[in-house]
Amino acid sequence: MTEEALLAKRAQAGNLEAFNQLVLKHQGLAFNVAYRILADSAAADDATQNAIISAFQNLKSYRGSSFKAWLLRIVTNSCYDELRRRKRQPSVALDPVNIETGEEIESPKWMVDDSPLPEDIVALGELDQAVQHCLDNLPDEFRIAAVLVDVEGMNYGEVSEIIGKPLGTIKSRVYRARKRLQQCLQSFQELLPVKYRLLSEIR
Amino acid sequence: MMMNNRRLKDKDWQIISAYLDGQLTEKQEMAFEIRLTQETELRDALRQIQWTKSVLRKAPRRKVPHHFILTQQMAVEAKRRKNRVIRQYGLVSGIASLTFLILAGFQLLPYFKMGMAPNLAMAPKEALMEEPMMMEAEAVEELEVEEGIQMQEAPVVEAEPVEDVETADMMVEGAEKVVVEEELVESAAVAESEEELNEITDSVKEESQPPIGEGGLSFTLTPAPTEMSTITPIVAATSAKVGEEFDASMEESVPRAEETGELPKEEGLIEEDESREEASTNEDESREEASTNEDESSLDQSIIETGESLTKQPSVFEMLAFAGMLLSALTAIVALVAVFRTKNRS
């Protein structure tokens, strides 16, 4: 029995310390997945915290498989809840502010079409923002598949377990997401650091 | 460098993606690698997807803003909150189920009180009104059967002292009388007024009156149960009256004929007796008819009321109760599903 399985068993028996050790081990992954899906640090924080509490409440339903996959399933469900809530109650600030920097955004993304304009590209600048921008333009299902497979590097089997869909569905979602991401990221290519450009990648 | 691989199909993109993730079989992989050497567009597409994948994989990771571990207090609160949610949903489900049962009980209570099957309530009013008519028809049939039985039995008992020839004649007369009485039954059913009925009765009585001194059969007609009948009481009363008169005349006439061999009585005396008996019989008849009519009218009224109560349009209260039943059943189901989901959610 692996260390993770032992900790999970002790947590199921009511040992909070064991549960917290598992949380510490996977919290970074959980938060980053939530952040890439929701594109918002505060929302990702809430979703992760809710997922951890929900995991503790439902420890009895854990059947001894991969704890990481089980926890990430709760996290993605929590993110889905938040995405549905946003669709029901869309809220857009009149004076858009960048949450990270606190600066006002001159050209918010809802004011432009899908293909980024030069000023948007300049604003995004860095790779992280480019990736997040392209991920945000994907449908929810494709975004989650891309985050789990390409950003977090999980294999199809794990993703299938997390999302609860068959392997064929995962493959399909991944290649469709990649096709769109490739087109989006190419538009940022000239602004990316040299080492991330396609030409340097090829040659 | 923008690359357009417009000639590639979706299937090609899927194979490229699967190739990069090691999802192809050995055979598929070899076939794909052969294609790569031959197709420039496919090669370019593979490079683009490879680059996309690497860029995504190199995207910087965020640091967690804080640890997400649970304190003892948070753990207790989390457990308590889950139990509270389950209790609340369970309580809602229980209340809704109870409401459903109460409303359903109120809906079905009238049928249990009446001791009727609930589907009778859906029967049309006409069907309810047919039942008394059927009972009437059965009562008339019973009466006819009784008459037939007594017609067969009566000559054996009553005609013993009479000679064979007379007996045969009287049997023929008796049969004629039965036929006449059947006509009376039909006439009585059609007759609406008491006067018409009396006239018919008198005419029948005159026709069926045997010749004085000849002796005859004794018809003892027992009135059939007449509570549900509209025709039978009149028929029974009339038949009884005719039978009684016939008996009385026979009692007086037959012994005298046997003893003296003369005419039993003068016509004037007989007429006086007949008129007296007729008067008293008419009084009885009218009283019986009145009481029967009263019974009939009250019975018809109760039947109509019952039919109306069973077939009338549902009231607002009944419709509200029905809507409440549906709502409570739905609430109970939803609450139970919520309890199930809360318990198993992960």
C-alpha cells in the first residue's frame, strides 16, 4: 500500500492530520487547475477551498483509487458550479480592473472579437497571459481537457477518471482544443520570448 | 510564420494529437511516420501541435495564495453542515410526503364513506339512473313468474271439489284472466292519472268477473317488493284487489251452487256488495299509491342527488387539493434526490 493510500485510509478513519497531509501534497495542483479553468485567482481560491471541504465531507465515498484524480474531480466539479453560476448571473464591472495588478484595463476582452488586436497582444505580453487568453476562448469542456492534459501533463486515463468521460471523448476534446489553441497562440508568436517561438521550436 | 493546413482533415489532426501523446498502436504509428515523410502539410501540422503543447506545458504555475488545510473547527463545522443539509432535506421530504398522504386521504374519503369503488364516481349519470329501471324490470319479471307458479298450483288445490269439466273451463278462464291481467300491467304502466287507472281496472274487472254460480279459480297474487318500482305497486294492488274480489265471490257462490243448485244471490245484492268493496278497495289503493309515489319521488330525488354529487364538476377546493397533492409529491421526490446527492456527492 502506497503512502498516499495509507494517508487516505487514516483520513477516512477520522484522522484530520492525515487528510491535511494529502491536502498539502495536492493543493498546488488543485489551485492551478482551478485557476486555469476559471481565469481568476479569487474564484480559484474559493473553488479550491470548497473542493477541499467537500472532499473532507465525502471521504467515505473515496474507494481507494488515485487520491489525486479523486480530489481533482471534486475541484473540476467545483469549477463547473462556479462557471454555471457565472452564466446564470453574469456580472461585468463598468470600470474593468486587472485583478492581479489593480490597474484599469483599457481594452477589455469582451469589447473585441476572438482574434486579438495589436493593443491586446501588447497588453498580454507574456506567455502566461497569452496562454490564459487562448484558454479562456475555448469552450469549458475543451478548456478543462487542455488544462489537465497539456498544462498539467496528465495522461488520458487520469483525465478520463477525473472528468468521468470515456477515453475517446478525452482524445476528441484534446485534439480539438489543441487545434484552436495552436491558431490562437500563433497570433501571439511575434510577441513571445524567442525561445517560445515556433521557428525556434522547429529548428 | 502563419501556417495554414486547410487541406488536412479533422481525422489527420486527431492522429497527429494521438501520435504526440503516444496513443497510436505500433501499426498506426508506422503508417503515420511513412505519411510524414511524404506529406509536407502533415509535417507542418505536427510541428505546430508540438509547439502548442510545449508552450502550454511551459506556462508558469501559480503559487497557492494560502494553505488549504482544515482546522479542527472547520472540520467540525463541515461535518455539522452536511448533516444539517441532509436533515433539512429529509424533513422537507417527510413533510411533503405527509401532506401528500393527507390530501390523498381527503380525496378518497368520500368513496370509503359511501362504500363504493372510486371508479363509480366516474360513471355517467345515465348509468346510475339505469339501475332502478333494471330493478323494476326484474320485479315485474318476478311477479310474472310468481303468477305463473300460482296459476299452475292454484287449480290443483282450489279446484278439487269441482268437477273435471268445470275445472277445465275454469282453467281456461283463469288463463284468460292472466292474459287480461298482463294487459292490465301494460296499461297500468302507461296510465298516468289515477282516473285512467281506475277505469282500466273496472273494465278489466268486468271482463274477468266469472259468471255467478259457475265457480272459479283462486288467484292469490302476492305483491312483489315494490320499493324501487314505479309500475309494480299499481299492478300488485290492482291484481290483489281483483283476486280478493274473485275469492270472495267464489267463496260465496261455490258452496251455494253445490248445496242448493240455485243461483247464489240476487244481482242487486251482489252489486251492493261489490260497490261497497270497490269503494273500500279504491281507498286502500289510492292510499298505497300515494305512499308509493311518495317513496318513489324521494328515492328518485336521492338517486339524482347521488348522481349529481358523483358527477358534478370539481370544486375549487378539490382542485386546490389535487394541485397540492401533485406539488407535495414532487417536493418529496426532489428532496429525496437532494438527500441522495448530498450523501454521495464527491
